[in-house]
Amino acid sequence: MTVNHEHQSYASPLTSIIILTRNGLSFTKDCISSIFRHTKENFELILVDNGSTDGTLEFLKTLPNAKVIANKQNRGFPGGCNQGFTFARGETIVLLNNDTVVTKEWLNRLLCQLNKNPTIGIVGPRSNFVVSHQAIIPAPYKTMVQMQKFANEWGKEHDQQGYEVDYLSGLCMVFKRSLIDRIGGLDERFSPGYFEDTDFSLRAQITNKKLWVANDVFIHHYGSSSFRINRGLQKKIILESQKKFFLKWKMSELKEIKETVEREKPFNRERHYIPF
């Protein structure tokens, strides 16, 4: 009897996708339905809700392959992600904003870039609303159908291309479980949010890991709409987090990240590790 091996699907290693929610139900629904539609890899969803009042929690509880963590209070972005880490079983972890829409082959391409070189520590995609070195501006689409078509064409055109950067945006970050075992989680001094991703990026680099943009992955980001707070308050939060970041690393501008990383080496667990 001959066995046809072609049809046996070898389960890909598990990826844990961690998403934080605090209201913004329609964004979350779009995000999660795009994940189910465009993710062929083996994944689990870890959903951390920071006290939503708009039916988000009830929706999350209906999802398959999902662990739902319901916080009564808002634990902030760093705190919520850290909770997610403690529940994640995957050997790879994705932090993903709930106001993103993922695209065809997104995870496959991100994992290929992460796994192609052991020196790469964290990978992020291109997007429309993101730090300048990951951004494609202006976004060349008006609707989500056009966006998917654009992302698909962009991915094929830039297949397997990537480049190194000094820091990555937390809107979508992919890394190995072993990275957080080494450097810890997100620093909760930056709660409710902003600059925890830059801090995480910097600590990864102190362990000689590179930060990488997968130029063949584009995902849509609605952008800060999930905060649903007035611009003035948002600006204040950003400035406060920036101040804490510069204070922590004795820096005065982001251009100094490379020299800061060199100055901080080698990785010192007492100084650089963040328990989660």
C-alpha cells in the first residue's frame, strides 16, 4: 500500500496572536475576521479586554481557539500585553492592535522573515498609519477591497524583501517566545501606552538582535481611533511616555537609539529585564 504524503498537513508550530481591546467593537470584529480569513498557520488568539463597556467582551467569548482575559479595570497596553504573554503557548508571539486589518499571507511572510536569520529578533510590517520608516504614504486605496488588492500586489512585488530599523511600531510585532524569556515583557511605566514598543525594541537590540521590517507585508491600520479620546489628551499621554523613555535611557532624541544600545551592552538582567 502506498501512502500519499502530499496530503498530510504537517501542523505549523503554534503562533499566539495577542490582541488588546478596550471598546471599539467594530474595529475588533474587522480585525479578527481578517485574521480568520487570511491566516492558514496554526494559531491561537489571546484576547485581553481592558474593561470594555460596548459588548466587546461578549463578542470575544464567542470566538473559537481563543483565550479571553477580562480585566475589570484598564490595565493599559503594556500591562495587558504582559498578561497575554503569561497565557501564550506559542513558540512565536504576535502583538497586534485591534484596529488593524490583516491581509493575505501576512503571518506566513512575517514568520519567513523572522526565521530566515537567527540574528533577527522582532519583525514588523509596512502600514498606512505607523512610524515613518514603516509607512507607505499616502495609502493608495479608498476601500478595504482595494486595500486587500494593493497589499496582495505589494507583497508579490517585494517578495522576501526587508530592511533593518532602530525601532518598530507596536501595531504589529512578531517575535519568538525565547525573546521575552530573555528580555522580559513590556515596561508598565509607560502605561496607558506609547513608547513601550520603542523600549522593547531597544532591549531586544541590547541582546544583539536585529529589528526587521518585512517589506512584503502590508496591513491596514485605522490608527489611534481605538483610543477614542480627544487629541489633546492623547498628545499629553504621548509626551509623558516620551519623557519617561528618554529619562529611563538617558537620551534626548530617538536618533540616539544606536549609541544607547551600544552603551548599554552587554544585556544585564538586573537592569534590562522586565518581569511580566
